Amino acid sequence: MKLLRLATIAIICIGAVVLAYRMAYPSLTLRYRLTLEAEVDGQPKSGSGVIEVTYTKQPQIAAQPELSVSFRGEAVVLDLGKRGTLFALLKPDTDSRSGPEWIVLRAFDFPGGSLPRLVEEGIKQLRRLSGKRELPLGSLPMLVRFRDMNDPLTAERVRPDIAEQFGSGARLTRATLEIVPTGIWPFNSFGISGEQLTRVVQGRLSWLHRLNGGYIDGEFTSRNAPLGLHGGDFQRS
């Protein structure tokens, strides 16, 4: 009986410590769907992907930043038919806040595309986000295409005016970002809960699995890789 009482007290104490830590260092995981819409010779095209981002306040030990951000997901694939395929990467372009971890803040008009100075307040604001927002085409992640889908070294950067690479009659018309259900961990990792992360890019780029996180020229430095692209720009788990 005494051992049971001691075990109960220990569990309560551990639970109290965990609760106190979570209150002092809150964390939030959200998922969003990024959708690109285009028109090719008058025909509508669209592609979308669900990406997960986790924002965490962490202890400032050894001068580490107060905010830790991580993300999972993959590049958005927009199939333009005979014209080719456009990829919106997990990488910012000219807008530094167009990367996967900050684009939510850009879409929902956080001042400067950043969290407030108080991380706790920023996480509170993120918890309240819902619905869909339009994204300016100039605030998209880096867009690329491959002249040859089987050769990663044929990567080319694409501007929002996609007719430059995909020919006249091709144009991006709209981009949206929508908050979707995150689900409950760990069930959302197994497709049981929440909107599932998109898993299609591997089927489009047969060479991707061989990179093992390295650069697309097969090296682990970016000296020769086109645009400095690596495997993590296309898929992050």
C-alpha cells in the first residue's frame, strides 16, 4: 500500500513538472495546404501540398534562440501537362518569408511576416488561425522546373511569370494558403487523424531518394549544384 502511495505521488510530481515546463515553454504544431493555380491555353491546372510546421519556445541555453521552428512535408507539384511540371520548393525565394516555416505568417499578415517578440504571444496568435488566405505571387517559395525530369542537373529557376519557361499561354493565376486540421499526435503520423501530409514528389523525381539529403549534384557541398538545391528542398520528414 505504501509503495502504491509513493508511486502515485511520483506520477503526480512528474505530471506537475511536465505541465509546468509546457506552460513555460509552449509549443504549437499546425498544418496548412499551399495551392497553386494556373492556366495553360485556357485550361485550368492546380496543385497543392500539405505541410506541417512546429513552433516551440525553448530555454535559452548556450545562447540558443528562444524560438525553435521545424517543418515536415514536400514541395508542391503543379502538373502543366505537355508543358512540364512546376515545383514550389521548401525554400524561400526573393521574399525571405516565403519559406515553409514563415509563409503562414506572411499569408496571415503578421507584421513583417514574423512572430511578435514575445514567443508566447505569437504562439497564442497562431492557435487562433483558421481559414484560407490569398498569397501574392511575389511571395511564393522558390519555383523550379527540370528540362529533363530524370536529370536533376537540368534544374531551372522559374519566375511567377511562368510563360518565360513554359511558353506563351501558360500563367500562374492564384496562390492560396489554408489552415487544415493537424490531428492528434501520434495518430496524425499514421493517417488516422488530421489532414495528411502530401507524399507525391518521390514519384515524380526518381532520383530524389538517392540524394540522402545531399545536393542535387550528388555532393554534400553546394559548389556545383544548380541553385544550391538539395534533397531537403524537395522533401523533409
